[in-house]
Amino acid sequence: MLTQKTIKQINSLNQKKFRQQAGLFIVEGVKGVGEAMNSSARVELVVIEDSKRQQKDFIELARLADQKKINLEYCAPSAIKKIKSTETFPGILAVIKQPEVYVEDLFETNNIICLDKISDPGNLGTIIRTADWFGLKNIILSENCVELYNPKVVRATMGSIFHVNIFQSNNLADDLLVFKKEKNYFLSGLVLDGVNLEKMSNGNKTIYILGSESHGIRPEIERILDKKYTILGKGRAESLNVAITAGILLNKITAC
């Protein structure tokens, strides 16, 4: 059973400050934990609710944890309320080491999605999941995006966070200029007044940039774009949700 020390550590990871200090984050649910254990992620601990230990999905994950020599603990009902991050605990969670991804890791890759100041965790998680669906594995986050390891972001990825490389920039404008000037990447952005996206042709070494839900791409980023595109609408809606925009863009990229 979980010790009080472990309960305290897991509970602390519900706060951004302690996630950053420890370099850890939590994933909950059978799918998310399974994806983590079947990936290259460094899983530090798996916790299963004691009442679930005889259920098939949990037996299989416990067996997988044993095979991979991952620390496995069972949790009494009295401790669940101290460690859960959702109203209804799905019966299992894992503590994961945050991977270290450097800007150099993305050099020489072909297509990259870049997200500037995405503030909604559900949108960020959905974009990551959608990128994974379309097979695009490299993502850049600006310095002012919602935290990648926010529990709502992690849940929204549905395990796709373990299938992609995500570089978190400390200065997006500077990093994009390195890609553009030193590595010969083409910078394309989605804006409200650009060329029809249908006219876009997919090229090698391109970074596709999406801006915030409210304000779009920041001016200092828009100034360095090589090309601007727009998804033309036919109705009266003012704008598209950024996650929907990402899905349309990714479909276009992979169809080219």
C-alpha cells in the first residue's frame, strides 16, 4: 500500500510548481497509463485502486509493470481522495518523468507544428492528439503556452503525449529565426487575412504556426513568416477554434 510520503508526493504533482521542481507529471486512466508503459516514457510508479486489482485491464497493466520492472503500488479507498486529480478516479495512475526535448532534436525533421500562446488546456491536448493521428511527430510550444503537463492537457491527449516530440521554447521568436536562417526552414502561419489554404503546397522543412484562441499569432512572430494562409469560411462565425484549425491544417499537410 502507498506510504504517506508517496501519497504526499503524488498529491503535490497536481500543482504546476511541484511538477516543475520534481520533473514529473501524472497520467490517469487505463489507456493513458498503458500508452505510457508501452512507449519510451520513463514510468516511475504505477498506482492501482485496490478494488480494481482483479479486473482484466488492471491485471494486464500490473503484469506489464512487473515485466518492465516498474514500481507498482495498490491504493486503499481512503487514500484515493488524496491523490486523484479528477472527480471520479479511473482506478489507475502513473507518475512519469518529464522527457528532455531540445531544439536540436527537431533539426532536420520535415514538418513541424508550432503553437504560439495556446492558453486552453483542452485545445492543446486535442492538437497533440490530432498531430499524432496524422503522423506528425514534432511540435514546438511557445514560452507562453499553457503548461504541457497540466492534468487537463495530459487527459486531452488520450495518451498521444507519449508518441510525439514536444519542444518547449523559452523564446519562440529567437528559436524560429534559428530554424529559418541557420537550418533553412520555411515558416508558414495561419492568419485571418492570408492566402486560401487550399493553395498551399507542402514543402520540405516547413514549420506551420498556429496562434492563440483569442489573438492569433503574435506580431513579432507574424513578422518573420514566409507565407500566410487562411481557412476560408462560408458562414457567419467570427473564427475557428484553434484545435479545429489544427485538424484542417494537418489534413491538408498530409494530403499534399
